Amino acid sequence: MEKEYLTILLHLGLAVLAGGLIGLERTYHGRPAGFRTHTLVCTASSLLMLVTVYQWQLLPNAPLETMRVDPTRMAQGIMTGIGFLGAGVIMKEGLTVRGLTTAASIWITAAIGILLGIGFYFPAIVTTLVTLGTLSLFRWIEAIMPAQYYARLQVRFKRQETPAEPELREMIMQHGFSVANLSYQLGDEGKIFEYQMTIRAKGKDSYRRLAEKLTALEKVLEFHIYPTGD
């Protein structure tokens, strides 16, 4: 029995360690689901899988036909439940969706917990290292490789002071952006005219320059720049 207790402690201890390491990376980058969340997810997944591994010891005198907890069905239930938690960290800001990477990290943390719960140590350790590498190393690769940066721009003018579309396009393109999906909206009982568009640039600094330009224009009543990405 003492050996079984030690084995259970090993399963749960590794789950705490794996979840904590992944959670520390998320906490370091200021994500809402961080150290404690990932640790609890991984530990809970491991604990639930231990129920299936040690189901015969839980009720030793129970009839055989009553002890049929299928490990695969337990795993499916865990992953289904994690879907609700993952959805909770996905946030929509305007037309931008954030939190997808954190949701994915919670999902794979649950999978690691399942592997540790059944004692499948080697793939669990490899997956933990791969996850940490993906969250940290891939971030560095994304930072150094050439990329296009997209954002959603909304800018509002008084109706009688609204610049022509070619004029607005030219001003935006002077700051290194290309414009696509341009749309128009008339609001506030016809007093306000709004342009909405997707803009793209090769550097994030272009956002700052464009914001400074729009701020300096007196005819601009309001503007919003929503960068896309996680």
C-alpha cells in the first residue's frame, strides 16, 4: 500500500511540476490564466485519471461488473470540460480575438495531466518540453522573422468635415500601411461619418506613427486601432 501511495504522489507531483512550468511562462507574459490555473488543471486531470488506474482498489469488494470506469471515456470527459475553461480566457476586443494561445496551453496542460495520471511519463515529459519550447522559443522566432502586422482601423469625422476616401487612403499609406476591406457608416442621425478598414504594415511602429497623425488632425473626432493577434 505504501508503494501505491508513493506512486500516486509521484503522479500528482509531476503533474504539479509540469502544470506549474507552463503556467509560469503564461504568468510571465501577463496572461490571465497563469501559474495557479495551469497547475490546477494539470493536477486535476492527473487526479481524475488516477481514479481509473486505481479503480479496483477504491472498492475492493464491489462486483466486477460495477467497476468499469473506462480510462478513455474519462479522458474525453476531462477534455470536454477543459473546453469551457479555455473558452473563458478567449476575449474579444472590438474585432480582435485574444487568448487563443492561452486556451491552447490550458488544453495541452490537461492532456499532460492525463498522461501523468496514467503513468505515461515519457510522452508527458516530452510534451511538457515541447509546450514550453513552443510558448517561449516560437515567440522569439516570431519576433525575428519578417511578418505582416494587421489591425482594424475605425476613424470618425463630422459629416461636413469628412475627407474623401482617396485622401484618407493616401494619408494612411504614407505611414507604411496598405488598406483593404474599406466600409462606411453614417451615424448619430447623419451627423457622424465613420470609415472602417483593415490595415497592414511591416512594422508595429507604424501603428504609433499613424496614431500620432490621427491625434494631430482636428477634424478627427474619434479613432480606434485594434491590432490583431494573441
